[in-house]
Amino acid sequence: MWSAWRSGPASLYLGVGVVLLRDADGREVLVNHASTWPVARVLRQLSEARSAAGQASPARGRRLEVSLSAAHSPAVWCDIPAGVRTWQEKQALRAHQVGSVMQMDAQDVQLAGDRDGGALCSGMAQSLFVALAQWASDVGFKLASVRPLWSQATQSGHAATRAAIVVREPGAVTVVQAQAARSVIGTDAALPMAADVAGFHFSVESGPEGPGAPAAWRNHWELS
């Protein structure tokens, strides 16, 4: 188990009022914080907690994979008209639609996730991406990927034959179903759901590895 952890990347989960780092050796550092804190302060607090836990700086260039809460990177079903053909035009439309959901200008949106041109989109504030990249560089990591946590559930075998998925995480809920996707902060009471739902519950507390759980953070998921 030790050698398996050593060969893998480090992982970071940035949630609502919580940040969790799992180093490449498998040790985890959890920091709870005020949800109003700017991300730079959150990451600074994480560095201090990591040092207090006696964790050494990673080997220079160790890969870091970041999972974002839906609060930072909500699910958006993007409508791309058939007449829009070029990748650049499609990306501009996605940035506009994601920005509309996140209540920010398209120029301030950093699109996240896969670049395959799908309708299910996600993004984050450019300032958040810059802060993550700067922190990773300062600590000694190489930022390998930044994507929403909920996207990992959409790629899980547990969701393959279901009409919809529901992803619950600290302070946020995401529902993805045919031709629709929505993330909300807090309760999911107002979200429409299909009858055949694949449930994913993410906890910052680790547990046993469940079969069918997303590969990233495998021992932090409960499925239903």
C-alpha cells in the first residue's frame, strides 16, 4: 500500500468551509475554515497545517490533482447551436453560459474538465485557478488537473445505467440527468430528480473503499 501511494499523485479537495490534502504518501491533512475566507488564505492555512503535521515538502514536480466543490465549479448544461462549428466559438459560448450561472463575466471564467466539446460544462473563476497554480508552485507540486468533484461521479460505472446522478458533498449538491444539470449550495430540496438515481455522497472523513466508487478519493465516497 505504501509503494502504491508513493507512485501516485497528491490530491486536493477544495470545498465549502473545508480543504483536504492527501499527499502522495497517503497521509491526509484536513483544515476547516470560514467559508468567507479568500482561497489564498485557505491555502496558506493548509500549508501551515501541513507543516505542523510534520509533512515534508513534496519532491519537486510531484503531480497534484485538484477536485473542486460544486460551489466553486457548478454543473452547467451548455446549449451549443448546430451552426456553431469551430472549437473557439464553442468555447466562447461555454464560457459565456458558465459565467452566467456563476454570475461573472465570460472573460473571468477558466473552463474546467474535458475538452471534448460535450454539452455538460464546468468552469471556475480565473482568480481561483491562478491562486491554485501559484500555491502548487510555491509548495513544490506540479498542477496536473483541476476539475469539479461531481465530474468524477459522471464517469463512474455506478452511474452508467442510471437516468440521473446526485452528488452530495459538504455544503453543495449536484444533479445531472438527460439534457439538464444543476448545482446548488446547501439543500437539494428544490432539485428535480429522476426516479432511477445513482447517489454519490462525498465525505472529508475517510472510510472503506466501496466497489464502483470514483477512482479519485475512492475511500471518501458512499454510493446508493
